[in-house]
Amino acid sequence: MGGKGVLDDVGTKGEFVRKDAVFRNFITVDGSSEFKAEAGRYHLYVSYACPWAHRTLIYRKLKGLEDVISVNVVDYFMDSQTGWRFSPDRPGCTEDTVNNCKYMREVYNKVEPKYEGRITVPVLFDKKTGKIVNNESSEIIRMLNVEFNSLCKTKDQAELNLYPDNLKAEINELNAWIYPMINNGVYRAGFARTQEAYDGAVQEVFSGLDKVESILSSKRYLTGEQVTEADVRLFTTLIRFDHVYHGHFKCNKKRITDYPNILGYTKDLFQYKGIGETVNMFHIKHHYMESHETINPLRIVSVGPDIDFNEPHHRENVGQ
């Protein structure tokens, strides 16, 4: 749901339970994994609306891989019965230029005819073998971070490392609580089927945001002076928060605009090396508010809020 599919489970207490991704292969520089890093061989299927797919678009941009890895964008509207589809007639959407499919389900079934699992994006597809390499965003971004360095557009992009050895432990620790409390926490609140499940999830969302606000009071980014994987993973939730999660998912205790450090940090990341170019707020708002018929049956899309993420962020000297 909300970018991940329509087959997630509901727990015994009405809580939202996300299923794991299925395709978990890796691209390697030397091809020791069967999938060798090569220009023009791989393709990303994404949704601008989906925060998990958004991660991969940010990495593709930051690493200068636009001419190395091709992209198709699904329709922002995800039907509860048919799932993601290709609608080249809609703004920002494309056709399937690789497999000529109408629905993402067809792409999955072309690779695995008996596949009955979740139909999700992002999907990293190998045009050479006709296989899905991976559909787990956290693993796809690790590949884009290092395996394609010889193919990056510039030397600076090749040397950019969002998961450096000296920060891996800290990044892993951040991911370990930011994902369940914030990234997935907003979904656990939005798709809760009982008051109890909602109350627990929404409390964790704001406990997590309070913790982030505290960290950012003394650090420009989550680990210090450099942008890392942890920042990218958090950003895709923060940029959607006030526009979608605050109202649509009932995460309305506070807004991101109520957190001075987080607001400045979100603007800072939006303005960082083209990240803002990967944000499509029209797709984001229309996806959530039109696709989730159980939450918004009339599919009326809200007009606001008005937030200028290009405003000065005043984060330059934090932590120095």
C-alpha cells in the first residue's frame, strides 16, 4: 500500500504488517553475483509517489547514473485490484519501455509466471537476462552507492559514498529505529484497523521525530557534517509528512513545520545536489489521496500546505 502493494497483512490487533521483499539478488562490479555492473543493462521501475522508490531515484541522481540506468514511472493512481499500471498519457508517467507491459504485475509474472506475492516498486530489472534483480529499496541503494562507481558521470559522484566504513555502525543504528518508528510508522498509523493499533503506532512516530529533532539540534545531518544513507532514507518520509501523512494518515499531533531543526534539515536536503528534482508532489498527493479508497473514499485531494523547500535552511553552521 502507499507504494508498496496491496497484499500487506493485518495483525491480530488490527496493526499494519508489511511483508518482506522477495527478489534479493545483487549487482557486483566483477559480476561474481551473476549480475555485473554495466552501463545500459539495468532498469528501474519506480513511482514518484512511493517513498521507497524515491530512495532509488535520489541515489541515481546523486551518483550521476541517469545515463547508466534507465527508468520507467508508473501511474500515481494505484488501483486496489490491479495495482500499479503504466499510463504514458498522464503527466510524469511513462510507458513500459522495456517489457511493453500495461501493469507491473505483468512484469513480475513475465519473470515468475506463478508469482503471487506483492507487486511493489522499486524494481531493479536486468534487461540482459530478463530477470528482476531486486525489489528491496534498502538493498538497491547500497548497490547504486558503490557498484557503479566506474560509470558515474563525474569523479565527485564516483567518490561520493553515502555508506562509508567509518559510519556504517552509526548508520545501521539510526536505520534500526527510524525505519519502524518513522518510515514505516506513518503507514502503521495510517493503515491501523483498530484504535489500539493506531495509538501505539502514532505515539512511536512522534517519539521518533522528537528524537530526530534532538539529534539535529547539534548535528547538521544525522551522523554529522556529511549526508549519508540514513539521511536519504529519512528524507523521503519527511518530504511527504505535512502534505500526506499529517492528515491522510492521521499523524496530526505535530507537523514537520512545528519542528524547527527537522524543517531546516528537510529544506537542506531538498536543496542538496539535485535531490529536490526527484520530488514530484503532485504524484505524491494524488497517489495517496486517490488510491486509498478505504481512507479517502471520495478521492478528494487536499490543496495544501504551502511549504517552500527552497527557502533558506540556516543549517550551514549547525554542529560547528
